[in-house]
Amino acid sequence: MTTARTSTARRSFRGIAVAAIAGAGIALSPLPASAASTATAAVASSSAAQVAVDTALAQVGDPYVYGASGPNAFDCSGLTSYAYKAAGISLPRTSKAQSTFGTPVAKSALKPGDLVFFYSPVSHVGMYIGNGQMVHAPTSGSVVKVIKLDSMPSYAGARRVA
């Protein structure tokens, strides 16, 4: 499958392009998060949650690989662990264990960075990014993507970790 190579190549190409432009004396300024991704993420309520959201969104397009926790492939809990590790917060490794970490949050009170869980028993986790959307590593043969939270079946709850 070429997805892993494509993801790595995409990142490598970005680095080469930035180096070439910087070498030409052109100043670059970072894009706002909404311009850097097709996702419409809201601003998180804490700096750690914002780092986690930004990190998770930066992985969009990376392949799902069971048991993978980055930096180029992820399973669902590997993605959330990786994103929060970038924010200095260590999460348990599995979605089931993550579902008991932090503080419970009502669906109506979700904020960007909150972990959202699915199925009974819990067997899937994603990260709420605001505006009714979540980022997650869905399943084998797929890639990290942003979807509408309500498009996922069997919502089981949410936890705030930052």
C-alpha cells in the first residue's frame, strides 16, 4: 500500500518546499489552523488541549495501523495518546483505559480536546475538535480523518483530560 509512503513523502515535500522558499529569501508566516486543514476546529479552552487538537489534526491522512502510536501511522487510541503526549500529558494506551481517565463531560458540554468514546464496551476513541466534528483513526484500510461527531454510532461518553 502506498499510503504510508505518500504521507511521509507529503511531509518530506513540505520540508523541501519550505527550505527552498526560505533559501530564496521569502519569509513565511504560519497559516491559521483553519487554513492549514480542511477541518474547522474551534479554539480549545486550555493550551494543552489546543496542542493536542493541533497535533491530532496534523496527522490527518496518515494511515490506520492496529497498535500504531505514531509518528506516521496510528490506531484510534494511539492517535489520542500521541496528540496529548505532544501537550505533555500521558494517557493510558487503550481506548477502554482512556475512557476512565480525566473528568466525565456531557455531550452538550464538549470542548475541543475532549476525548469521545464509542461502543459498549468502549472500543473506539476520537478527539472532539469543535463545531460538531471529531478527528479519529477509524479502522484498518483507512486514514486519520475528520468527521461529524454525530455520524459515529454508539456514542458512549466523553472525558476532559486538559
